Amino acid sequence: MTVLSLLPALLAAERALGRLDQALADPARRRRLAADAARRSAAAVIRLDGHRLDAHDFQRALAVAFS
């Protein structure tokens, strides 16, 4: 594999890191992204355990994700 064949993937990764850096620079957006990540994590935990996703289970899993 030559370096030239890896260049598009490296450039795409650099752009993605730049967008992430911009997103994390804004405190409000960082809080929003953290909340979204916690919700996704909580939903994944509930799905992995085979439980139905109801409001009580979701809140409990969300509390675990933030702790």
C-alpha cells in the first residue's frame, strides 16, 4: 500500500477531527453532544440487556451513563 492510496482517508480523518475540535470549543455545544452521547449509550445498554425501552428504564440507564 502506498502513501498516496492512504491520503484521501487521512484527509477525511483530519477534516473530521477539525469539526470535532470546533464542536468541543463551544461549551453549550459540548454539553449538548455529551447529553446526546449519554442518551445513545443508555439506549444501547437497555437494548443489549434485552429490556424494552420505557421512560423509567431510560432514566435509570441515563443516570448510569452520566456517573
